[in-house]
Amino acid sequence: MGELGRRLSSLRRRAGLTISALAAAGGVSQGLVSQIERGAGNPSYTTLVKLADALGVPVGSFFGGGEGEREPAAVVRGRHRRRLTVSDEGLTYELLTPTMRGSLGMMRAEIPPGYSNAAAPYRHEGEEVMLLTQGTLQVTVGGREFVLEAGDSITYDASVPHHLRNTGDRPAVIVGAMSPPSF
């Protein structure tokens, strides 16, 4: 079973749900939940959002770890970042903060060419800032489109529907911060 599968299974059991109950609550098939838990499936980001919503946890919970007491300072070594890869969409997320339990969360994301989540925009409480370090990225917030180039940043109210689209021919890389952590 893969790390994602173990985390999903643990969160499901902690919530007191069967596989079929989680599938029904998340609007996904029972077979897909079972495959993910066995490490045989690699869900889309949209599926992860549905499962997280059904479990009442942020998507960042699938990064796992960080259950211990918070230290006054913590270093996250580049080679030890918690990573979540959504391979069928080509997305890769790396957690830059040790956990998503503090008052600020940071992550690095690599967004492949052609990616768009316009059909399922993000919307959650808090504020976000993104710095584009590579590529070109179209960010739409509340219907307004912004085209970012490497070195540009954007800050926005995350409770307003927002989505990303990589119209370039190479991956777009962002470093983002959110308060409170809500990924």
C-alpha cells in the first residue's frame, strides 16, 4: 500500500467510515476508494478534494506526518519534503512547512503544461500568495484573469473561487503561502 493509501485508510477509520460510506459521501466509486487505499490507484486532485471534504479534513492531510508537538523552529530539508504527486494530472506538491497545523502553510507546486482546474475551482477560507518561479501561469480569481510570468506574485482572498491554467509549453513552478493552512 502506498503512502497516500495508508493515509486515506487511517483518516477513513478515524472518521468511523467504511469504504462504501466514504465513497458515497465523496461522490466517488467504492472501487476507486479501495484502489487508492491498496496503493493501486492514483487519484486526480479533484478526487482528493472530494475525499477530503467527505472526511472533513483539508487536502493537506494526505501529506501525513506532523502529528507531534510543535517546535519553536523547524527545518524542512529539500530532500525530505513531504510530497504529494497526482500523476494523472501531472501535479506535484511539496510541503515546505513541517505540517499544515500552524497558522501559516507553505508549499511548492509544479503544474504541467495544459493543466487547468477551471471545471473545479478552489475555494476555501483564508488568504493566499503565490510566487511564480518558472514558466507562465494564468490565475483566475472571481472571474478576473491574471497572467503571471516568472518572478510575478499574486495575493488573493481564497474564499473567492480561483483556478489555475498553464497555457505554456513547460511546467509552471509556484511557491505559495496560505493563512490559515487550507490545502
